[in-house]
Amino acid sequence: MKAFVVGPRAEMSSDLHSLINCISERAAEVRWRGMIATDVITAKGVIKTMITNSLGILGARANAECLEDRLGIMLGDGKTAFGRRRSADAANREAYEEYRRHYCSGDGGHAGDRSRT
């Protein structure tokens, strides 16, 4: 089991660094000419930096959102939190209904386990 972890200050686990290394090696082998890189090693460094920066920014943003939510709860911003939960519930319900409409009925739907004739 691998632990892909991005911390609150954009630090990453060694397993995630290994995965990024594997991805960047493969991507560099395939795309180094299209990147106008001088060689595979240069392309790998560029790709690895892009992936690492993107994941670090994602981790820092997620941490900031969590802090903002916790701060809102601590300061008694319960109405806003309730609204977010209601909105998330509605979005989840809509996604489930869309799934049901597409995969379980209608044109091209699978109609559950019933065979179509």
C-alpha cells in the first residue's frame, strides 16, 4: 500500500515523490522532442517540476480551505456551513440522478440487469 500524501505546507511523502519520478520519466521519453527539449533528462526535470508544483499548490489550497472552514465553524458561522452542506448534498443528489438517468434508463441506458430487446 502506497501513501500519497501532500502536507499543509506542500511537503510530499516519499511514495508520492517516487510516483512523480516514474511519471516524469515516462512522459519525458514520449514527449521530449515535442517539448523542444535538448534531451530526455532535461524534459524529465521540466515535467517533474511542473507536477511537483501543481501538487504542492493543490495541497496548500486544500489546507487553506480546511482552515477557512474550521475558522468559520469556530467563529459561529454555522449558517454558512449549513448552506455549504445543503449545496453539496444537492450536487451529490443531482449527480446520482444523472447517473441513474443515463445508465439505468432512457436511450442507450443499461436498464439495470434487464436485457434489452
